[in-house]
Amino acid sequence: MGAISHFLDHQFRHFNARETVDAAKAWKRHLSEGGEMFLSMAGAMSTAELGISLAEIIRQDKISAICCTAANLEEEIFNLFAHKSYDWATNYRDLSPQDEAAFRDRGLNRVTDTCIPEEVMRHTEHRLVELWAAAAKNKTPKFPYEFIYDLIDLPGISDLYEIDPKDSWILAAKEKNLPVYTPGFEDSTLGSIFTANVMMGKIEGHHAVRFGTEQLKHLADWYIERAERNCPVGYFQIGGGIAGDFAISVVPMLIQDFHKKVPYWSYFCQISDSTTSYGSYSGAVPNEKITWEKIDVGTPSFMINSDASIVAPLIFAYVLDQ
């Protein structure tokens, strides 16, 4: 056990701190019993550079598949290619509308304290449009993440990296050939770019990209394969929204609609800052998921009400014995 794990065991004894350690211990126990872990990721975790810790836990086979917003998928690429052009607004709480307009006029898109340069989106666009157009022309559609994997494979592309490759979770995911589901792809910058290029005739049609129900079937097949070899699958959820609910709902879909007996998710942990009483999915306590046939009465379940950019790296470190 490393220094981080020792510190957490010694100091994190109560409230959300205790829940954090308990969730990490249960994750380790789940893996030791032959289970696999599924990660869902909402929010702006890629812009928060979660890859610094997430990449290593992927490379050490502690995560087997990912579901994230398309924004997290693309923002990991943006950071990979243009980190040196990012700007920071450490006083973001005090910004006036005029300050915001100044960022806009400099071609910067702000996410809390981090400003993403517009130029990287256009830099990425040129290469992806070529990949999308070829897929449409050849009638060889792919999922959004597969196009990103193809982008990473382009000759000379690694020369453009502006961060250490070991700190990129998408590079780690590609190394392990993990599926990365992105429900709601159209609600992203790349989704907008794709649509605009279809409208301009540069891409023959929308059939180049597989998404929606095709992703759900792919995920269902992934889950069934593990169920048939008696491999329990846990669910680690950062935030909520479509990234969280799309993937976790594959189990009730299989049971209730496909009429196939599969096990419930065998572990559940969520990091969220949402409030339960507002009726949001993000704030729903784990027990509510029992009624939806996602988890069972005895499923190890944890709800950590905190900042994922702080808590997730600590849990990852604990699982890795750091």
C-alpha cells in the first residue's frame, strides 16, 4: 500500500471521506473476485485533465469499458493536441460579461476556469471530415470513438501531442481497445461539425457514424458476453445525465425488453454534487436503482457527494495501491 492509500485509510474516516475509502476498497474486492469495472463519465472531466490518473487505471486493466458524453471524448483530444494554447481564468467567479466577450473574441471557449482554444476544433475537423467522408462513401460506418482511434493512428499524428501520452485516457483506452460509448453524439462540437459537413455535401450522409440504438445493442452484446462467462460487472459513475443512465440501463433493457436473464450490476458507486430532492437522475440515491432492476438489495453501493475532480483521482490511486 502506497502513501496515498495509507493517508486515506488514516484520515478519511467519516462522512463523504469514509464513503470514498469504502467505495475504493469495494472496487478492489470486486476485481479480486474476478469482476470487471465499467466507467461512466459526465461533466467536464477531460477538460479537468482526469486522464492524469484515469489513464493509468485503464492501462492496469482496472476498467473494461467506458461510457462518456461526446464532449468528454472530444475534449480529451482537444487537450492532447492543443494543451499549450489553453488559457486559465483563475478568477472565473468575478468575470464580467465584457470579460467573457474578450475570451470569445480571442477564440476561447470557457469551461469554469479553463478556456479551450477554438483553433484546435478546426485543426481536428480537417482530419476527421476526411475519415467521416471516406466511411460514408465506402459505406463502412463506425462509432464516434472508432473514428477517434483512427485519428490517433494517422501517420505523424503523435508529433502533434502537447501533453505526455501517459496522461491521456483516450490513448490508454485505445491501447486496451476499450469500447467508448458516447450517447447523444450530436450534442457535441464534433457532432455539430459532422452535421454541418453533411449539410455542405462534404460527407455523403449521416450513415457514416453509428450511434443511438446501435450503441445500445453493442453495449448489450458486451454485457451478455460477460454474463455468459459468469463475470460480474461493476459500475463506477462520475456525475449523471445521459452518460450515466444510458449505460446502466442496459441491464433492465435486457431483462425487461429483450427477455434475457442476466445479472444486475454487481457494484455501484457514484460521485455527484446533485441534490436528491430535486428529482434529478444525477442525485438519485443508489437504492432507487433497485426498483429499475439495475442493482440488487445486496449490491455494494456508494454515493459520494463531492467534487469528482478531487475524489475520483483519490479512488483511482487507492485501487492502484499508490
